Amino acid sequence: MESSESPRRKPHRGIYLLPNLLTTGAMFAGFYAIIVALAGRPQEAAMAVFIAGLLDGLDGRVARLTNTQSEFGVQYDSLSDMVSFGIAPALVLYAWSLSTLQKLGPFWGKVGFAAAFIYAACAALRLARFNTQVGVIDKRYFQGLASPAAAGLVMSFVWTMSANGFAGDHELVQIVAPCIAVVAGLLMVSRIRYYSFKAWPLSDRVPFVVIPLVVLVFVALYIDPPLVLFTIGVLYVVSGPLFTLWGLRRRRGQREQPQRQEPPPA
């Protein structure tokens, strides 16, 4: 007697080409940033990391639009992010500025090395935590600063300073560079909430004012790309603590409100 059960299909061994091709492009841009930074071209390295960020933003959207999401893609994207937004920014910043702290003495040389490592290690921890919370966190928000945003902050700083004639061994740069690396790293592993923009826009229609604002942003980027990107990065980084404090204050007010409405005892 023939079995009524249909034969099991063999698991599909291939991978989806388009989203993983974009992920590979993002990793290539991050690797390229490391190479040109070691060759003494920090502005080109910063641009490469931003290109990696654009490709990283596209691969997930393309996978969702074409229904080509897979566990392989998730893991591959995480490894690509570690190269492009973890290792690359740390090495670019170290090659450009943090390594010059050795001229101030052995102690300061260790500070520069430690700052770069803290950033890279925090990026790895951030990505590992994100992978373990994919199915349980609110997709509208990031817990901690996302690694592409942290890389954007660091690289826009490098690009802005270099484009305005500040070398990596400038006194001001040597003070700010380790601070920005450590702050960006600690924000990645913090519990501060950042808006992810994954749920925006909520519909196909947006308010009319959005179009003029987008035009202004494009014009500003045309005039001074590094400064505008650095300004956007700083504003986004600051928005996290402000948004978190506002949320905590609102929840505290909601808890206290029922107690205030209770009638006084007779």
C-alpha cells in the first residue's frame, strides 16, 4: 500500500542573490575604508564607510520587499556590520589620529589604543545583543545606539576635521578623538532608546512640509557634506538620552496620576 504522506522536500541549499550581494558590497566598502585609511587617505575612508551604511540600509529593505529574508542573510549581515561599522571606524580613527597620541608618551599611546579597542568591542557586543533580541524587541526603537549610526558619528568627525584642515595630530583632534570613540562605543551597549525609522513613514502619504525639508537637507549636503553629516550624527546621538528621559518622565507621571485622582479619606 502506498503511503498517503507526500515526500518531504529537500531543504533549499542556495542563498538569495540580491540582498546578500548588497551585504557583500557593504563589507567591501568597509574593507576598502581600512585599506585607504592605512594609506593615509582619511576622507576617502570616511566616504567608504558612509557608502557601506547606504548599502546596509538597502539590503534589509530589499530582502523584505522581495520576500527573500533568511537566517543566513541575518547572520551574514551581522558579520558585514562588524567589519564595516565596528572594525573599520576603529582602525580609521586609530590610523588617522589615535596612533599619534604615542608622540605624547607611552601612556597616551595606550589611551589611543584602548579607545579604538573599546569602540570595536562595544560594536561586537551591540551586534551580538541585537541578534539575540531580534524577535522580542520593538522594531520602532533601537536599544542602544545602532552600529551604523555610531560609525556615521565617528566617520563624519574624521571627514569634517580633515576637510577643514585639521590633521590627526592636531591638539584639539587628539583630545576629541578618544572621547568620541569611547562615547560612541558606550552608547552602543547602553539601554538608551533610539528611534529606528524602520516604521517610518506610517503610510504612503507624508505631510507637505517633509518635501521642503528634504530639499533643504540635499542642498546643505551639496554645500558641505561632512559638516552636515556630522551635525545630523550629533543631533541623533543627543536625541536618544532626551527621548529616554522624556519616556521615563511620562511613565512616572502616568503612575502618579491615579494616586492623585483618589478621593481623600472621609
